[in-house]
Amino acid sequence: MQWENYITQPALRVLVAATVVVLLLSVFSRVLTAIMMRLGRGFLFTKAVSEQLEKPVRVLLPLLGLQAVLTAASGDLALVPLARRLTLLLIIGCFTWLAMRLLRGVEQAIRLKNPVDVTDNLRARQIQTQSRVLLRTLSFFILLIGAAGMLMTFPGARQFGASLLASAGLAGLAVGFAARPVLGNLIAGMQIAITQPIRLDDVVIVENEWGRIEEITGTYVIVRIWDDRRLVVPLQYFIEKPFQNWTRRNSSIIGSVFFWVDYSLPLEPLREELRRLCQEVPELWDGRVIVLQVTDTSEKSIQLRVLVSSPDSSRNWDLRCHLRENLIGFIQRQYPQCLPQLRADLSVGQKQAVDRSTPDHVEPERQPPV
């Protein structure tokens, strides 16, 4: 016996057919995604992509089957045109969702393939920055195309869009000015992805704040400041305004420590103590630069500058604090009289003769070439 002989109402037949197709394709989509997950388990890229495509595929296949049933049904049936329009909108939205999840899977695979939690992560940060900015910009265009596709399903919206494109009056200028920041940030994002003035995990100084690049989106950059505050900066800022990037080529850096001491302090014991202190902390000092120089003088004291190098800015900060504390302690213990003092000459009568013999030539230390 044929089931059509018992179901005489055409609408009921369409409903039963749609239900059967949706159920069958739902089961098929689950089996298909399970096979995709199993086959892609051994590969990093396919695993990341299949994980992201699992949910959109399970929704898209039943919708395509439902749309096929509704297209084959007669347009004279009640609610069939409305159901076709609604299903078409859902399919367009699902395709948009699928494309965006695909881009997210590609981004995740690139991030896992190029981790930044390693010692030499410059290449990984370059790749992650380019992929993240480009893929998120592409996601914006996919979302825009999906929204436009939904609007184009309505005849009224098509006429409205055509009238907007045809008009070149004041309203068009206003819309252009309103969209200028968005378009400017999109163009700035493309420039950052290609030229890379900043990358993920770069150490920067922006608006007199020291921090690291934590996130780069399609419109703004998140800078994680040293005290765990977040500074939100538009993308155009890094194209139009100057800023400091401490990890542009590598993360090594030279830091300075300043002291004011008395003229009577001998410098050679202080230099020996400086070298000993740096050798005590090889995890902070990379061995490239260690210099002690007299950089300024006044009527009361002299200024000493210590230059030391470290593998990165965080360790250089710790090294400078370590040297500042211990060198001050060394002067207090060994030469307490050589701390900055205020002198007054209270002698009466003939002063002692001044030794005018020529002293031995002492070669001053030189700072590393800049």
C-alpha cells in the first residue's frame, strides 16, 4: 500500500515529507561530522577545522533538505511561500556561520602550529599577527555579505539598496563620513597585518604606559599593562602616531641605573662589585653589556650610570632593581663617607700645597655603540 492513498491532504503530505527528510539528514549530518572528526584527528589542521565545522554542518544539511522539499511543493499551499522565505534566510545565515567557523578553525590551527610560549617566538608572533588580522578582516566581509544576501531576498530591500546606490546627495556624504572610522580601521588592520609595526606579545609603550600586545581585533588593539589593566587603542593609532616597540627585532634590551655619590668614592672597587653582582644572576644578565661611567658632575657630587643588558625587558627591570639595592648597600658598608655630602672649608691660615705632578693616564670606559 502507498502512504499517499491514506494521506489525502497535500499540506499534510508536505509536512510529513519535510519531517522525514529533516530527521534523516540530521542523522546523516551527525554521522558525517563524526567521520570528519575521526579522520581529522591525526592532523592538526583538519582536527581544528572539523571541530569548528561540526555544529554548522549539523544544522545546514537538514535545512537544505527542508528547502528542497518546500521547493518541490506547490506554491498554492498555505504557509509554503513563507516557509520557503524563512528557510532561505536560515540557509544564508548558516552558510555565513559555516564560513566564519571555518576561518576560526584556520586561525586556531595556525595558533597551535606556531605557539608563542617559547623562547624564540618572533617568527610565531609574526605569523599569528598576520593570520589573526587578515582572517578577522575577512570575517567582517563574510558577515557583511551574509547580511546583504539576506536583505536581497526581499524585493523591497533590493529596490531600497538600488535607490541608495543611485543617490549621490547629502545623505550619501553623511553615510560616508559616518563609515570613515570603520573603513579607516579596516585599512589600518590590513596595513598592520602586512607591515607589522606591532605583533602579538610585543612589548610597547603607548600613551606613556608599558605593556604587551594581548589582542588585535578588526577595529582595536588590547594592550595589557604591567599592573593587569587593559588599554584599548584603535588600530589607526598605530598607523598615525609614534609609539615605542621594545621587541621589534628581538627582546634583548639595555637598562640604566643612576647614582649620586661623593667625589671621594673610588670607582674600581665599585666596578668589581658591579661585575660580581651581575655574575651572581646569570638568569637576569645576558653577559653582553656591563658599564659603569661618570655621566654628570655638580658642585656637591658626581653622577654614576650603570648600563647592563638582559634577554628581555622584564628581566632587565629585575636586574636594575637588584643592582640598585646591592650597590647602595655596598657603598654604605665599605665607603659610608662617600655618600653625597655637603662640604664646608673651615681651615684658617695657609692651605696645604697642591700636588701638581702629572697623574697616570686612565682610559675611561666606553658605552656600547648605538
